[in-house]
Amino acid sequence: MDRHQVSLAGCHDYSRDSVREAVGRTLELLGGVGSIVAPGESVFLKANNVIAASPDTAVVTHPEVMRALVKEFQRITDRVIVGDCPGGPFTRAMLKRVYGKTGLAVVAEETTAELAMDTGVAEVSLPDGKMMKRFTLCKSMMEADHLVSVSKFKTHRYMNVTGPVKNLFGTVPGMTKFSFHSRFEDERDFADLVVDIHLACRPAFHIVDAVEVMQGEGARSGSKRKLGFIAAGRNAFALETLVLELAGLKLEDSRPLKAAIDRGVCPGEGGWFDVLGDDRQNLSIDDFQLPSRNFFSERTLALLTERLSRHFTARPRPLPDVCTGCGRCAEICPRKAITVKNGLAHVDLKSCIRCFCCEELCEYGAIRITTPFFVRTTGS
């Protein structure tokens, strides 16, 4: 396997000057934007903007990171597109709402970058895919000359963490994301699906926003944590390995990365890539908090898990004082386990598959993930 390079730059806040300097340095260390795109070519900068959330929530890619990247790529080409494919209906109305809330619309307006509003889809094949060999993905991302992933590192209840590898699951249009959750209920199968989609997208480059991140019960209910860096590279698996190491985590703490290692997509130990830039020791921590583990499903036979896991696993709980009864969680639930009665969402735990899409995509933060007392007391 070829040896790869990743770059690392400290960035302690989201002030425009700090972000511009850090983003510029990570790119320059790897040859600059001229090594990624040529004059006249199009580049799609794909953010992690799965939901209409404010940048200060540490849930979405910060707009200052997107702004800095747009400015860098505009040094070479005037065909820069910014956007994402959020969860829920893949419509122009949804895109407009998400771009407005996350600050991406302002970035596009002020930089003259194109804001991706095309809701078309394209068929993409992956003959060697493990879970699927053909995908329907966001057309504008697939048709750009170069796809650059701009991920947000944060915890994720289903995959443990999300970052450079999982970010391209966001190329899957709207509601199709939730059908995949239903089709691939097992976490290991879903992780393999994430790897398949990543490989099918053939991304050109990756940037990860790890200045302020979400830890604990992510992707919405955790707590903000400052990691204070931006990193970049051409290989997402190398980049994710670096981010995990800086957060004091093990490689298997990222389920998609573990799936890639098990399949031989990337090595399962360090030393196969070089880190350029700032000293890793100065940016490392050792107390990053992961989500509570699914104790029962990871320690028992599948048959018992299917029958009894609802008594031992984390579960979504609508908050009566916050829930607006809008019904979006019911709309996106892949198993139709949520209904709205008397203005409040209700979850049928017998049908719930614990994908936690409802919690992740509730714009009002009206769903919390609770952990049964038995699991809490076992330290899982």
C-alpha cells in the first residue's frame, strides 16, 4: 500500500483569521489546492450539514472553515460549489432551510461560490462493494470534477464517531438514508455500507473540522469539547486514524474505520502515513467521551438481543416540554416506530432499531437518548 501524508494545524477558535491560517497551512503542507484542482475544473466542497443546526452547536461543519476553503480553491478555479445533502426530504425548501441555519448560505453569498440546490440524483457503481454494488447518490456531488469532503468530527450513537469516513454517507439523498438504516440494522453491516459509499464516491481530498466537537451522547445530546485543530489529507482512513489518536481513542472506536481495516482497505496499525505540520503531542487529549455503549447487543447472542435488547439498550425519549409535535421524527423513522399523539411524539420501543436518526435530526433538540439503569451501573 502506498504511503500517505496527512497535515495538522492547531486552531483554537473560529475567528476568521485563525481558521484561514490553519486551513491554508493544512493545504499548503500537502501541495496546495493546485495539486487537487486545475484551472477551470469544478470542485464540490461537501460539508457535514445533515440538519438545520446553528454552527455553535458543534453539530455541523463550521461556516468559517467552509469560507476559508472556498477562498483557497478560488485561487485556482472559479467553479467552486458548496453544499450537502441533509436528512429528510431532498427538496429545495429543505436545502434552503439547512443552508440558512448552518451559515452556508451566507458563505456562498459573500464568496460568490455556487450554493448547491440541485436535487437530482445519479447512479454510481462499485463492483467490489461488500453490502451493495450500485448506489443512487447526489448528482451535483458526483458530477463535479473533484469532490472534497469537509467533515465534522463528533460522536455518533450508531457508529460511535463520525468524521472523514462517514461524512460521505451524506451523498445519499434525503430519505434514502433512513431506508438504509432499516435495511442494514446490524451496526457492523451499516459500517460496511458506509465504507462502500465512501469508496463509490471516489473523493479527491478531505478536511476535518475538529476545532470544537461533540462528545458523549452525540450527535445532538452530547457536550461541546474543544479539540483545537484542523487536519487534512487525500486518504480519509489515514486522516480518521490521526483524529482518533489525537482524541485518545482506539481505531476500533470508529466502526466504519474498523470495517475498513477488517476488509483490508487500510492497515490496522499506525506507521503507514506521515503527519506533517504541528506536533501531535501538543494537540492530544486522553479523556474524550464516547457515547454509552449498546451493552446488551454487544455481549449476547443475536437471538436474545432481538427479543430482549429494548430492556437493556439506550432508547430515544421525546421531551414533553420541548417537543412541538411537528412530526418530522415520525416522517424519517425507518421503521415507523414513532407516532405523534396530542402534540407529542411517542416511540414504540418494540419497533425501534436504535439508529437514533430521530435524535440526530430533531431541529428542536426534543429527543434525548436515555440509558437504562442496569447499563449505567455496569459502567458500559
